[in-house]
Amino acid sequence: MARTTMVAVAAAVLFAAPFAAPALAQAPAQTPAPAKAAPAEAPADALTDPSLKRAEVLEFMQIKPGDKVADIIAGRFVRALSQAVGPTGKVYAVEPAEIVKAHPTAAEMLKKLTADPAYANVVVSSPPINAPGLPAGLDKVFIRQNYHDLHDKFMGPADVPAFNKAVFAALKPGGFYVVLDHADAPGTGLKNTETLHRIDEAAVKAEVTAAGFVLDGESKILANPADDHTKMVFDPAIRGKTDQFLLRFRKPG
């Protein structure tokens, strides 16, 4: 598959979120109750697709009302995060300029969300990945299924050490940096980020801790032992069922 096609497919999957009325879905105790159901034809996001395990992911992130959260390469968790932090919190939905260039409608879809008063706590930005401009004093930073893309050509590639240090600087002491991504086979490192859209969990740990973070937690809630890590994540045989890791890193302090 040509790289441009792969980028388009990736963008369509990761940024197709239903920015209509919230869907009725089971939520963590601290999450405000969703409003009426979204139209049946709306693309699935964390509020409407149980396979994304919204409640478990938000619990792992330790999201609470009033939190300031940055969702990097924002997509399917924006509405869920918005509801979880509530009116006293803030969600910074960061759609990097490189993503917008590859998929021009990405930021527009998010901006439509902010037109809904129910999501007035969402702020959308589209900075270059190497100048993310994250606000200071964040409680959490989340990057879902896209950390591997930081290493890919269409993202520059990004200066990953500098990016992780920017996240570190933006977080409050004790704040969390949460990475969820498609697992590659142990020992593969960064070999398949461009081709399979996967990354070795150990490589993520090494890069993030090098920025000063401490590994605070790991979860297997999205693991799939039946995934042999050899297929591209958009292969119909594995799409939506990839083995995924979920890591929580803490800024000391």
C-alpha cells in the first residue's frame, strides 16, 4: 500500500469521531452522565464503541473532574475526556499540523465539536509537532495509537526526545503521561512504525523515561495474545483487534 494511502486510512480511522449529541454509555462514577444517544450512523468513538474500553482507560489515567488534559493527535477520546473532566476541567485537543496536512478535515471535525455548548471545555489547536505549545500545569497528557507515528516520515519525523521533554515540562509535578499504542513483537524497537504502524513497548518505555518520567503503571486491558504482531494494523484480519499496550508515566514531584 502506498504511503499516502496508508496515511489517509490512518487518519480516517483515528479522527473519525462523532461530534454530534453524546451517546448513552456506561461511564465511570466520576463521569457526568452522557446526554441523548448519537445518531446510529455516527462513526464510533469512546462513548459509543465498547471495544475502546472507555471506562477502564479513563480509570487507568486517573481522570477526575477539574483536570486539565492534553489529547495529542486527538480523536476518539475527546468527547469522553470532555465529559470526564467536566465544566471545571479543560481538554486541549491537539491536532498537529502534519496530521492536518495529511488529512485536512481532522481539525475541522474537532472544531465542530467545540460549537456544541456541551463541549465548551474543549480547546483545539494545530501546532507543528516539534512546537506543540502545550499549556503549563497539565494534569494528564494522552496519546492514543499514535506515539509510533512520531517516528514516521509524514510527521517529519518528529524530534521525539524533544517532544517528550515538552510533555514533561507541561505537566504538573505528579502529572501523568499516558501512552496507548499497537504492540510490536518484543525486540523490534522502531523497525515497523512506518510499515505495520506498531511499536515495541520497550522502545516507548526507554524513550519516555529518558525524558525524566517514571513508569507508574501498566495495563493489559487492550491486550490480545492472539495477535502475532506480523500484520499491519489496518489489515482486515486484525483491524480493531490488535494487541495494544497501555502505559502510565509520572512526572516526579
